[in-house]
Amino acid sequence: MHPAVALTVFPVIFIGELPDKTMFASLVMASRGHPRAVWVGSAAAFVVHVAIATTIGVGLFKVLPARLLDLVVAALFLGGAVYSWREGVRDEGALIEREVASHHRVATTAFIVIFIAEWGDLTQILIANLAAKYQEPFWVALGSLAALWAVCGLAVTAGQGVLQRLPMHVVRRVTAAILALLGAFSIWEAIHT
């Protein structure tokens, strides 16, 4: 089941990251600097955050009993669903705009912006939850990184076109629905194990 964990994690993180502020930050930075440099800086920041999140998630599993952990994971998923639904109602206003000159400065700026923006972010919490749930930190990290890198790639290449065709509130509400289903499934697992 190990590779299946990565395949299960990918769509959850991908959809969760689509309406995220880091996607917008990447999109704006790519409009001001070289898209590849933005992606490289962002990708490096995601590596650090995924390592932190999977470590925290596996640590939770060692401390909490399995049934309690399932309930904690369910609560966090449901909390993420509520948060995502509420954000779907709000208007995304402020985007991070920075003027950068060189590829190195673009990559460094992207790393710093994404590194700071991801602290306590919904996807970081989801990654910790999934690492706790599956107890497969490598596969959770692999699926998560692939999803985060894919969203960032989308943002720096075709993000504006996607957002013109699919309203942000729809993306956020789809995310909320998926998180609610994951929360309900975690509650079901807690009750039946």
C-alpha cells in the first residue's frame, strides 16, 4: 500500500493548495520575475515544510492512542473544511507583489515568501494529519511534494487562465467538501476500530 498512499495524498493536497495564498503569491511573483526561478524557490520551501509536517504527523501517532488520533485527525479535517468554506465566501484581495531583478533574487524571494506563507497553512496541517493517519512519512511526503510542486507549476505557467475559467469560491468549496468527507471518514474509522 505504500505507493498507494502517495497516490491518495496527491489529490487531497493538490485541491487543498489550489485556492491557497501561496498559489497566488507564486502567480504574482512569476509575473514579475522568471517563472522557473519562482518555481525553484517555491519548491525548495515546500520541501522544508513537508519535512516538518510529516515529522509532526508521525510524532502525533506515537503520542496519541489510535482511536483518539483518528478523532483528532477528523476534527482537523472538519476544521479545515469549515475554514476552506469560509474562505470561499471571501474575496481574495491582497496579493504579494515584489520587483526582483535576477533569477537568483527571484528564487530567493520565492523561497522566503512561500516559507513564511506556509506556516500553519491548511496544507501543512493536512500533511501532518495524513502522515499521522497513514504512518508512511516518505510516501505522504512524496505525494504532498508532487501536489505542491504541481500547483506551483500551474501557478507560474497557466494560473491566470485557470482562475478566469473557474471561480475561486468554487475551488474553495470543492476543497471544503473533500475535507468534510475526509473528516467524516476519519470519524467512521475511529468508531469502527
